[in-house]
Amino acid sequence: MTTQQPDNPGLMNPPPIRALAVVAQHGKTIYPMPFATQVEGRIKRRLGDHFGLKNFGVNLTQLLPGAVSALMHSHARQDEFIYVLEGECIARLGDSEYPLRAGDCFGFPAGTGLAHQLVNRSDATVSYLEVGDRTPNEIVDYPNDDLAFGKAPDGTTVLVHKDGRPYE
């Protein structure tokens, strides 16, 4: 069931929902092989997408023991923010590591060139909220991996080798 927003009579909006009821994307990623296996223990619920948010994304993300949030990466244009809900993990930022636990938060401003990643080295699941803006024409750098953004013939974004060759 959807309801109309009072200030936008033609726009339909989903009603409130329990975050854990949003369909989970277990291990789903845009990374090609062999990188996709590194995020198999990541479960994302795209809360912002569920509500049709256009300017920023909000994900409820869970990392199973031993899982990582993403490859080490930095954003040229998009800011990213995380808030840990439960569990303990390590935030890697450049060459530094920071322990995070429930109630901690961390922000990753765009344009710093500092790559970041969350790692769950504990025996329990970590849950956190991840918020990022959707600035167009984003450039993401993967300093430790042969990976770069490219364009498919239809114009969609794909990940390719740094020299532009597609992954098979």
C-alpha cells in the first residue's frame, strides 16, 4: 500500500517499514571477478532506494565475521558517512586503522585521496548505517587493485582494468 504525500499530490510514497524488512542484497556487488569474492560476507539493504531517494543513499549494511565493506577506495566527488549500530570492526583509512564499535561514527570526505574500508575481524556480525551523496560523474580510485570505472557501449558504468580493458 502506498500513500500520497500531502505537499505533492501526484507523488506516491511507500509507508514506513522496518529496516530489516527491506530486501537484502547478500554479497551483491558491481565488482568483477576476482574482486567480487571479497565482499561475499557483506549484506546491504538499500533503505534510501526503497523510498526513492535521489540526492543521497542510505544503506543498512552488515558484515559477517571476516568480511569487508568494499575494496580499499577513495571518492573524488562523493562524501561517505558510517554509523556503527552493533558489533565491532576496523576502519582502514590510508595506512591507519581505527577500531569502531556500536555508537561510533566516521566520515570520509570526497577529494582527500585517502582510501578507506571497513573490516570485520571479530566473531560477530557488524551492522552499520552507510550514507553517501549521489554527486554525478563520480570517480573512485582503487589504489591497491587493478580496477577503474569505465563505460560500456550502452553508456552504463562498468568496472574495467586500469588500462581500460574489460574484465572477462
